[in-house]
Amino acid sequence: MADYLKDWDPARLEFTFMRDSLPAGVSEEGMAMKISGRNISDDLFMFMKKQITGLEPNHTYNVTFQVELASMYPEQSVGIGGSPGASVYLKAGGATAEPVPVEKDGYIRMNIDKGGQSQGGEAMVVLGNIGIPGEDFSYQLIRRDNLQNPVQVTTDSTGSLWVLVGTDSGFEGTTTLFYNTVEVSLLY
């Protein structure tokens, strides 16, 4: 979790990251990675990451992501600071160095260039928002990908790199998502 004031008690952000059952309206049996947090500053980045090893050392790969997640936030909804569906952006990317939160100018930020909310950065691209069609606040599965816009990531000297997916929120409130699948492809 990143993009909050360093002096804040992280408990105020109510961050949760755990393996949990998919919401009942989506699946009666499935499990997913649940990530939840309360954005109290008009900016909050919540993410998960994984290291990939055994690749060609010092080589640049084109990396694509296909993400399926359960969201309950209508794209056309209205909220404080922005829509809970249209103002929360799903991003994916990678880096040679492990992506971690760091202190910078009184804030907790990322050590990689993820961009800001609706904009991608050097290490991440925007896959879209987390908005669902319709007006009903009930969980449904949505899919997002960057198949037309791969991220270039260079491995380190041992042949490893880090990949990550997350949300960059402009909605001031709680966002709770369930990542059902994250497929990562590395093109040589």
C-alpha cells in the first residue's frame, strides 16, 4: 500500500490483503485474493507482486497481463473525490527491483514509476478502471488486459524480475476487490 502521508497511522486506511472466498453472487465455491483499503486522501495505491525467476539474464521482455477480478462499483456511480468505479484504475507492470513502498517527501510512495491514478508510468500501464456496467452495487467478474500495450521489463543479472498488479484510487472511500485470476505472459 502506498500514496499516503508518512505520519498517518496505517490502521486508518483499513488495509486488508488475504485469500478469501469470492462473493456469493459471483461464486459459491471459488477463492480469490481479497484486497481492501480506505482511501482518505484522494489517492491510495493497493497492490500485489510476485518475483519471476529462471529467465534470460539482462534481457528485456514484453509483459502482458490478463486480470479477472470481482468488483461491485458501477462505472457511472458518483462518490467523494470521484466515482468508486470510474476513478479507481487497475494497473499492471513490472520492474527489475522489487516494488516496495518508500518514504519520499513526507509521503509513502512506490520506489517504481507507476504513474498517477489514470496515467501509467515507466513501470506500469493502465488496464482500465474497476467499473462494472449498470447501476447495482453487487459483485460481478470483470476482465482487463494490456494485450495491445505490453510493458517492457528487463531482468537482472540472475534472470529475475518482479511483476505487480494494483489499483490507483481517486475515490475517497473503501474499495474491496477480489482478484480471481492474474495471467502474466512474457514475450522474448
